[in-house]
Amino acid sequence: MLQEVRTPFFAQVFALITYLGDELIFMAVVMAVLWCVDKKWGYRLFAMGLMGSILNQLLKAIFLIPRPWVLDASLRPVDAALPGATGYSFPSGHTQSASTLFGGVAVWLKKSAVTIICVLLILLTGFSRMYLGVHTPLDVGVSLGTGLLTVMLFAYLFKREDRGKRHVSAGVGFALLVTSLVLLLYALLAPKTERNVEQFDLEGVKTAYTVLGAVLGLIVSWLVDRRWLRYEVRAAWWAQVLKFAIGVGLLAGLRAVLKAPLLALFGGADIAHGLRYFLVVVTAGVLWPLTFPLWAKTAHK
């Protein structure tokens, strides 16, 4: 039905909206909170997003459901959406990412207007995946459900932490580590069936290593900051803008520059992707914050 009413203009509009569930948008929002607004909630949003990604990738690997145009040859996806539609279809990764990110923001800020905006952004992201023809309503609906459950669980845990349960963060880190290892082991060792697609399986293994690297980077960054770094996020508004812009540029550049040499070092093995994301996250959580005392001085002038 959506394909029948699709127009070039709205295809372009929803091709932009769908980026709300993209990895780069997730990283940009999390880094803005982590560096410039509230460090505690920056780590919390990061943890929620990673757990959502782990759950999403595990479900993809278990159910092995192909993309809509494979299920039905009469369906035609929008070409601009195909680069972001890799791997198995069920459930929708973009919808899952938007659900945990904006759902987490709504839980954090607890303001009606913000909650309404966040819900709209989540629903628009999910709708865009169907409008562009890269996901079915089942893919999107399940991701909305798992995203909501993830946010509700973490909201409960963080409320307990705010009431004095000191070991909640350590427990969340341990859970992330265990579940990311389970995802990697399942991607590597699960028996193959006639429903498996080799290209998609390889993409799943790569993503599993990537998620594990990000989880390890998050844990190391949190421990280093808690024990030694303890950086401040305060700065003058113009310094916050520069801090964020330079920092995001540094991470994007590092993410791109490290890819080829690490793949060459490990002979093309996917562990290179895990190490790359580990280094990027540690740079975001440890190395770049080493400059924050310089930015913080602007808050006192």
C-alpha cells in the first residue's frame, strides 16, 4: 500500500528522517550529552543504545528473516535506503536505535513536551523504514516493542541507582559484556540452515565484533572516569559548541582512518572492527575529556 502512494518528494523526506535511527545520529546525541550536558546520563544513554543493538542483532541472527523485496518480488525499495539496509530484516535496527535513544531522552528529561517530541521521532523513524520499502510492519512493530521494554528496564534500574543502589552501573556493564559475548558466540557458532544467507551472516559477525568493542570501550571509559579522570562538562556556551564539534570530528576521522590499517594488521579478520570501535569509544570517554579542564576555565570568566 505504501509503495502505491510513494512519491519522489516524500521518498526524499523519509530518506532523511530515517537517519534518526542511524549510528552517527546516535553517537552525536550521546556525545553531546556526555561531553556538554550530563555525563551520568550520557553513559546511561550509551548503555541503553548498546543493549538495544545487542538484542536487535541477536533476534536477527535467530530468526533469519530476509528483506521485504526478497519475500515478495513485487516490492521495490527506494534506492537511497539500500546502503543502510544490510543484513537480515527482522527486527528493524533503525527503529530499535531510535526507540532506545529518544525513549532514553524522554525518561531522562521527564517533560511532557520532550516526551511527545521523542515519541513522534520514534514513530516517524519506524514509518520511514516501511515507506522506503526496507522493512515490514512486523519488523518495525517488534522493534518498537523491544525498544520500549529496553527503556523501561533501564529506567527502573537507573531509578534504583538514584535511590542509593551503588552497584547498578557495574551490573549494567557486566550485563552488556555478557550479552555482547553471547551475541558474538551465537554469530560464530550457530549451526547453518537453508535459511541462512552467507553475506548476511558475515555482516552479523562483523556487527557482533563491533558491538563488543564498543561495550569494552564503554566499560573502560566509565572505570577510568570513576576512578581517576572525573572530568567536568561545564564550559561557556561557545566553548561547548567547539568542544562538541571538534570532538565529533575527531571521532569520525578516527573511525575512518583506523579501518584500513587495522584490517590489514589482522588480515581482514572482523576483530579489527571490534578494536576500531573500542579505540573510538575510549577516545570519546577518556582521551578527548583530558582536554576538558581547558574548556571548563571558560565557565569561570
